[in-house]
Amino acid sequence: MILDERLLKDFKKNAEGLFEIHDTFSFDKLFKLLTENDFEDQEALLFIISNCSLSALTFQERIYNKYYLD
């Protein structure tokens, strides 16, 4: 399945057109999906920051604390 199709199937978009990532499980699922589709860790992180609406808790736990690297 193409990455765009998986993104649209697995993640909802909000009114601004951003993917809604409001829990750590969704973040991890998206990060894994991106890295499995030839994104480097840094590219996947930039994609998420640029194209997703993140909750404060998810941002802190996964991005600020760098737990996405685990």
C-alpha cells in the first residue's frame, strides 16, 4: 500500500489539514510507518512536526525528551 493511502486510512486530519496525533501510541505508529517507508529518523520527525497536530503531552514525551529514538 502506498504511504499516502496508509496515512489517510490510519490517521484523521483536522480542519487545518493536519494529521491528529494526540497520544504516544499514534505517534509511535506514524513514526514507524514513516521509517519503514525509507524516511530517516530526522526526516520522519520533521514530517511529523510539519504535518501533524500534536498534543502537548505527546510532543513532550516523544520529541522534547527524544523518546522517538528508543
